[in-house]
Amino acid sequence: MRPFLALLAITLGAAGTAALTLPPDAPAGAAATRPAHHLAPPAVPPRATPGSTQSLPVAEAGHTAAVPGADRAAPPAPGVRGVPARAVRPFSLVGVVWDDAATELHGRVQVRTRATGTGNWSTWQDVQAHNDDQPDLDSPERQGRVRGSSAPLWVGDSDAVAMRVIPQADDRAPATLPGGLRLELVDPGAAPQAERGVQHDLPAAQAGRTPAGPFTGPRPRIVTRAGWGADEKIRQPGYGYTGTVRAAFVHHSATGNNYTCAQAPSVIRAMYRYHVKSSGWRDIGYNFLVDKCGTVYEGRAGGVDKPVMGAHTLGFNTDSTGIAVLGTFTGTEPPEAAIDAVAGLTAWKLGLNGINPAATTQLRSGGGNRFKKGATVQLNVISGHRDGFRTECPGARLYAKLGAARTAAARLQGR
């Protein structure tokens, strides 16, 4: 057995669970213990609405662990940590958190998951190590238990998991990992009634706030928080507002593209729980979310027509709104339906504040890794996350579509 496989075939401590091996990377018969993909998940009661989170400690995995699979030719990686392959309660989304929100995770995070009831394991999947969406540094939201966190990854209904973190040095930091690393496994819970045929939404162009000027696009249909099944008991009470909305930052959720439009509410419920319960935010970070079919969803609570303060673009959450397109668009083209939805949403939302989506605006930085605190920055009214923060978000393919979205939004405003 290769060193990393031997390393993961360890006895799980306090739980008293039998030793498990990583799902097959090794030749047949190489494992000394019964393969994890042959083990049934533990007997548990049916999953309860509105979901749950399992939090597993990421253990020190030794100093000579070879990286298996596609990386088997790589030299031994010192300081690898991981979670050995194990059966768990059903979950659909994974992420990694750590104690200090100001500390970055310099490493490669990968998971393998087993599809519920099938015994089929995925290949190693990368989890984006940095969650670039955060509350502003001086926000009251930061006064709580905000943690450092990776982006969440949607893996679909799963009943077993293995995970590894491989430290990576760069020109800014040594190959060390932050303290308090935990693997979060999120079950979004049972589908709300909206997913069974009863749609809670705000119909297009229906009553709402009176437009601030003549150039306001029609309000799009928006699925409410009740529509996607938000558990209002887990977020912090009350609402937080900024002064106005002068810009819209477009993101991709980095949760991957392996979801159906029917699953989008489940993806959002899982992200909401991850942002609140795992990352320590007051609510889901984005003001709006858009799925691959172009459906628009209400994000952070407080009113879709109001200037709700989000946690989407560190340093520029003030006087802006955040829109996340569900998926990962670094190398995948975003669907036209999603781009059209972004254009329609921004034509309406920005129009409520008399803002031309094809124009530029000035925002004052609250501090981040691209602009120092207090700097006045000129930005496109519809900007990508990377315009205000050093990040790949919203992915090169989605970022390339923002010019078309600006033009379409201005046209919808009648400009």
C-alpha cells in the first residue's frame, strides 16, 4: 500500500469506528482492511428539515505521505492533513473551515465522496481553498465568530467522504496550514414545498418600491427565501442595511456545475447553512443568486428592493449588491439564460437607485487585498468580484460576459 493510503487507513479515534481504507486508488488486494466503499453508512434517523451539519476534525497526517491518484508521481508532501475515508450521515455539500478568518489556507484541498446507496466513489475533486466572499473588516458581522473558510463544493447526495489538505508554499507564505481545520459536511434537508410544485416568488413587474427615476427595468420574477426553503431560525435576527446601491458585483459560487435546476434550491439551502453555521456569518453572503436556467433567488434577508448589506465582496459590501451565479466558470461557459437573468436583475435593482448599469461609479474601499482601506476606487457599475479583490471569481468565462450584461441591462432600462 502506498504511504498515503496506509496513512488514511487508520482507526477513527473517539467514535470507535472500524478502520477504513480510501476508495480504490490502489491495486486490488492492496488494502489490509475492508474497503470503505463496501461499508454501509451508519444507521441514522431520516434527515430532518431543514438540514444539518457534520463537523469533522482534520487530523495531522504525517510528514512522508505520498499523493495518490493523478498526483502519484509527485514527491512526498510534508505536513499533509486529512480525514480518513469514512461512512457518515447523508450530506450534499462540503467545505473546510479554520479558526482565524484573517489567515489564508495555503494548500490544495481535495475530497472524494461516495454517492448514497451506490458504493460509487468520485475521483478527487478540488475545493477552492479561499472563500473570497466575506463581511467587511469593520462590519458588526465580524464581531461574532467569523471563521476562515474555503468555498463550498456541491457533491450531490453522499454517504461517505475522504479528504486531504496538501500544504503549498508560494512567494507570499510558507507551506503551513491554519489552526482548527475542520471538514464541514452539509445536508440541505428535505425539499420545501416550492420544490414540490408550490412556488413562492415575487412575480415579475409586480408591486414594489416606486422607481427612483425613469430608467428602471421591469422587476424580474424572484424566488423568495420561503421559496427555496430558508430556515429563518438559524440566521441572526434583524437586518443590516447600507446607504444605497451604486454597484453590483457578480460572482460565481465556485460550488461546481454538477447540479440540476431542480436542485438549485437545495444548493442554496446548503450554502446558506455553510455561511451561517460553518463560516459564522449572520446570513447567506449574497443578495441574489441565479441558477443555470436563469431563475433568480432572493439571498440575504431584508427586502429585495432595499439596500441590504451583504457579505460578498470584502472591502466593497457598502453601497453595493452581490449576485452569485451558481456554478464554477473558470473554464466552463456560463449559460446564456444566466447572463440574461443578471442583466434583467441589475436593470431593475440598479434602476431603483437611478444608476446606469453601463456607467462607472466610485466606491470607498473598506480594506482588502487589492485596495487599502479608505481608497476611493473607480469601478464599472456592474463589476466582477475580481475588480475589487484579488481572486479568480467570477471565473474567466463569466467575467468575459459582463460587458454584454451591462449593455443588455442598460437597454432594458431604456437607455
